[in-house]
Amino acid sequence: MVNVLDVAERANVSSATVSRVLSGSTLVRAETRAKVVAAAEALGYEPNSFARNLRKGRGSSIALVTGDIEHGIYPRLAKHLQRELELINLNLVLFNLGHRQERLRHMLQHATSMGLRGLFLASADIADMASLKPLVDRAAGKGIAILSVSQRLEGFGIDSIVHDDLAGAGMAVEHLLARGRRAIAYLGRISGSEVGRERSLGHEQALLRAGLPIDPVLVWDVREGFRSEAGYRMTSAALDRGLHVDAIVAASDELASGAIAALLDHGLSVPGDVAVTGFGGISWGNYLRPALSTIDLDVAALAERARLWLEAHEAGEAHPALVMIRPSLIVRSST
């Protein structure tokens, strides 16, 4: 199959020059452009529909807009998205919101002037979509492709490709129930996170399916600090109050690591006294002691589906408003 490198070799120019010609750049001399076009025609090179869109002079960068780039799966997601976008000659840029909605508002207002081709929204934070919707619509009307890759926003007219957090939390609870655990706490950010709400609901529904009551004192809403220190603090506070738990479903691997440290510091064994599951499938979980059981999120599959969505969107082809990526359970020694 003929590619850009073949055209570059025949025209005796760089692949970057071929890309500039295909994108319609005015920075290429007329005689060079003619050589590239002649080489492409001689080799039978036919750019796909996505490449043809590049000639319209639109930006070549997609912004990954995260609530917190250091948290959870987002570094992995950035890596896989970059790899997928490179397949279609696009770049990935990062924009960290720092959990501040005004920064998202800024991105939506200035996406066009920043030369962006699209926005992949990867924030779990609950947003005021009523006030943001006009900005979303205006950006989309200017040709900015907008996709949510963290929380479901299809109800607001934003296509969404997300992990099935409800099912993932249910898997964790069902696994713990099968191990004979009954006092199963949920540890996660709920009040400020749409993703956290989904995972909390999955925990609740799995308990109800098993005929167990929902004990509000075993639902621990993390309201500040979302990593290991928060898991340690919340678990320690619960144990200091004398609460009995025999399992914890943590909404992230970081929270789970903090919970395990707190349990051990209180003289409890894991999983003997309390079993712990994480969420995210971060690789270092395998090197904790005990190694962390976790709900693994298929970030590579999500990134691939996001690239396919973008190609279909650019080509004006039909595509679903919602795609759910099913997670899987990794069982290790913490349960």
C-alpha cells in the first residue's frame, strides 16, 4: 500500500513536505508542490477522507482536557490517545483543569483561536452543563469536534465513549461477596464527581441485588484530596470511630493504597481482616504488598474508539452517541 513515505522518496522531498502539500499549506513552492502531486499520481497514492479534510486548513491538534492529569488513568489515556492520533496525522495537547470549571469555560470559548481541531473531555468533575451547553454548541458550530471520554454527556448533546463504571463497581462488590464479605464499604469521591457517583451507585446496586441493606456509615465520600493520602485519612477516621468493615471498594487504586496503609497501621491484616479492591488497573498495584485487586479499565480500547469516532465525525458518517467500554476484574492477593 502506497504511503506518504513512498511519495516523498519518489519526489525526492521529505515526508513533512508531502504532508504540507496534502494539507494545503501555502509554504511550499509551486515547483515542489507539482513534484509531490506528480509523484502521488504516478504511484496511485490516494489520501483517505480524513486526510482530505486536512486540506481544508483546519487545526491539527486535539486537546485532552483533564480534571487532574496526575490522577488515575489519565497519563495512560494520554499516551494511548497520542498513539492513535498519530495514525491520522494529528497531534495531542494536554490541558489540565485543576478541577476548575472556569478553565473548561475558557477552553470552549477559545478552542478555535487556539487552533484546535477538537476537544476530548476527560474530567470526572460534575459540571454546570446548563451554563456550559451554549459554549459547547458554539464551539461545535465552528467545527470543533467534542467528545467526552470520562463521563456520560450524551444527554447534553456531547457524544461519549466511557468506561462502564457502574458495572465495574458491581464486579468488585460481587467478587467480595463471593469471598464471604458482607460489611463492604465504598471509598471514593461522590458529591463532586459524576464518575464517583456512578461507581458508588454500582456498589449500592450490587449490595441490593444480594439482599443486603445499604449502611450510610459505610459510604465514605472523599471531599478533598483524591489520592493515597485521602484514602488513608478516610479509612483511619472510620476505624477510629470503631466502624466494622470486612471489605473496602475504593474508587481508585490510589485511594485503595491509602486504605491498605491505614488498615495495616491500625493492626489489621489485608485481606485477612479486611479485603480491599481498587479501580483503574494502574500497573504499580501489582507491586503493592499485598498486591492490589482492581477493576481494570481498558484505556487502549477507549483511545482506539475515540480515534474511530473522530474519523467518522470528520467524514460526516453516522456514529453512536454513546459507547460503553466494559472493564474487567483483576484478582490479586488484597482480596
